[in-house]
Amino acid sequence: GEGAFAAGECMVGGVGADLAAGRLPIVQCIAATCLAPAGAAPAASAVAAGCGRSVVPLRFVSEAGAPHRLAACAPHPPLPSAVSELRFSDGGGALVAGTLHSGAFLWWLCAGAGAGAGAGADAPRAPALRLPCHSSVASVQLLPDGAWCAAWPSACLA
């Protein structure tokens, strides 16, 4: 349809990632905001993947005469345990990752969103905030402005 694009294949790896039978790293989760290639819409796109203990930003790549595609960027420093959930705030200014056994971690991604702002959505860096939890995080949620973050341990969802 109008505005559609072909993303193609994107290789993502991470520290401590489980491997499929073909020895390819398994991606546990993906988060995205406005899925539109750069220049196609006024809103910016943000995409990230959770692979093992790594959160890997993904970027749209546009080449003349070729379809748009996703490419993996340098991952943020590894988290203490495997990523179980990823979510962007509605405006894309924050990203939160839930993990198995070590809580939730938040990154600010754009200027004006809080501490560490302006570093870019795909610049590898340590999270700005950790919400400790000794259980597996089953779900995370952010308010649109990223001002509040909530994480639910799997034990609460039984």
C-alpha cells in the first residue's frame, strides 16, 4: 500500500543470546515507533531488538534504487540478565527493557526527554534508570512523555 516498504533481512546478535539450530542468535522481542523510513513521514522512526542480554538499536537504511532496509547498530552495554520485553514511549523519547531476574532499564533517546538527552537513539550507552526486580519482568509500560515507567513481574500475572 501507500507508504509501504520492504525491510528485508536484518542480522541481530547479542551477549548471551540463545542460538537456533542453524546457530543464528534468537531475538526475544522487538519494539518500534512510527514504522516509516526516514523522509517518508514527519515522525521519526525508532526500532530496537532484545537479543540475549543486549538491547540493539535498529536503523532504516535508504539506498538509491534499492528498497529501504533495517540494519543493526552497536548494542547498548549488556544488561545483567536476558531481555524479556521492550517498549518505546508513544513519542519515541524513551525506551524501557524488562529483563529476566534483574528488573527494568530505561534509556532517554531524544533531546528534551530527560537526563542523558541528545545522545541519539542508537548511540550505545548505559541505561539512565534501573527499576530493580528479582523476578522476571513480563510487561513494561511508559506514559507518552516517558515521565512514568511501570514493570510487572511475571509472578503478579499468574
